[in-house]
Amino acid sequence: MASNHDGVFVASNGCINGAGALELRASPDETLPNVAGPKSVSDVSGSANGYRLRVAYQGLPGAYSEAAAAKAYRDCEPVPCELFETAFDAVECMLVDRAVLPIENSLGGTIHRNYDLLLRHNLHIIGEVKYAVRHCLLANSGVKKENLKRVLSHPQALAQCENTLAKIGVVREAVDDTAGAAKFIATHKLQDAGAVASSLAAEIYGLDILALDIQDDPDNITRFLMLAREPIIPVTHKPFKTSIVFSLEEGPGVLFKALAVFALRNINLTKIESRPKRTKPLRITDNGSNGRLKYFDYLFFVDFEASMASPNAQNALGHLKELATFLRVLGSYPRDMSEA
């Protein structure tokens, strides 16, 4: 793992182990103290024994993910990472203590990449945080709306502000992220370009806010997961959510039977999503006179409202295990009951 000149963690090709896999090593100034993983609900957020937790997020300083990390861990040291993968690696290699990464947006849907990474890595979901995205129109000092000929931002941010930008009559240019757009116009001192980004990005890069809350839909909420090397100990006296992933044999009614294990125990499901397996995605079956048939082999991601400390939830997963060909608990953690 290395840092670029902006202090953003990037994947490094310089450390390769004997098997040819990427091996990350911390430099002396990046090595963490021996901070144990969370052991109880009270350890999910805040500092550990006076030590400021280092929390990885994807993007540049000023990204919405940084604000979400600060909401999840109010006294943390946010650590920017170039890619989602980099943030996962940073936690696993003890370069940071936690990661806060997006999993779904109320307008854009699921961030499938992070589901794939949850399967690939051995991290645990220890919490969630909902963050309301409030887009701002930013420009350099002295630049007014009527001076703008183009506006830069992430494609989703541009799409979410389509009506406002159409009224201004600007050309929309897509870039990698919102904070990167703000940094670009500030660095190049552009007088005819603006950026759609956060108010934090305006503060960091010295830009003026020409307009607040320019998103077309006011209910633009992103749900982030809080990840750690160790799971927390679930409890039953607080509202909990559990996230799992499983696969099933092909056949009529198999998914119905799998979901029935929760309905029979009055456990509420809050999310279900299917994804074809990335490795060996096709399953071949012999259907007699119809010959050999090919099906997609799916993984099912499910969130349900129960703690793994509950006998009800344990019995449900014990029942599901009898039906599933694969089952993994991704985390059992406190539900975010706060306002976004």
C-alpha cells in the first residue's frame, strides 16, 4: 500500500508475495498501534482508549464518503483511498482500523462492487450509517452562474441534478468523483466551469457555493456499511440487523422455502438481492428429454431485522443451512435509527 502526493492510499504493485498476489506492507509511519477489534456495541463508534480511529473511505478529501465516515465515527481520522478495494485492503493489513463504504443509494440502487468485495475479503459489518446527499454547485471565487459553460461531477451526481443544470444551460462533463471535480476546477482556476460536489469540498478547495441543494429529488439517501477486522458481540436489548449471503440448489420453490425460514419465525426481511456467481456462473442440469439445461447460479444477499444473539435468528439460520449449498453471515450489527 502506498500514498500518492495527495495522501490518498493507492494499490501498489511493489509488494508481491511468492504466489503472485498483492501483498500490502505498512511503512513505519503508517503502522497502527495494537487496537483490538470491537468487542461490544459500545465499541462500534468513537475512539479506543483515547486513540483516534483511522477510518478508510473511497475518494478524495471532500467526498460524501468522508462525511459519512465522520458521521459514523465522530472523532476519527478519515483516510482517503483511491478504490473500494484499497479501503478493504487497508483494513485487512492494519493500515487503518475501520472502513466506511457505500452499499446502496435510494436513487442509484445497490453498489454491487462492494457486495463482491465483502465476499472476497474477510471483514465484518459492524454497523451502518445513512447519509443524506446534498449537492451544491461550486465555482471559483468571483465566478457567477451566468459565467458557467460546463459543470463537472460524477455521472450519478450530474444525473441527480439534471433539471437544475438544464435550467442553467451548461454542458455536463463526467469525472471519477464529486470531490475530484471540485479539486480540478480549483487547481486549474477555471472561470467558465463549475462542479457538483459537497459543501465540505467547497471548504477544502476554497470554492464558492453558488447554489445549495440542487438535487432534483430531496430524498437522496446513501446507506454506508461500517467494516472491521473483528465482529461485534450481538445483543438482544437493542435494535439489530443481520446481513447474510447464501446460495441454493436449482429447483421449483427452493427460494420460497429458504425465505419461509424467516416468515415462520416472524423475522422481517429489509433487503433481498440476487447476484450471479462470479466464478462458475452457469449450472448445467440434465432435464431428460429436453437435454442439458444451463442456469445462472445465484448468490442471495439478505438483510433481516434480528440479532444473532436471538435464538429465533439462530434457529432460522440453522434451518436455512439445511437448504443452502453455501451460507455466510456478513455481520450482525446495530440498526441506524437516526435521521439521515
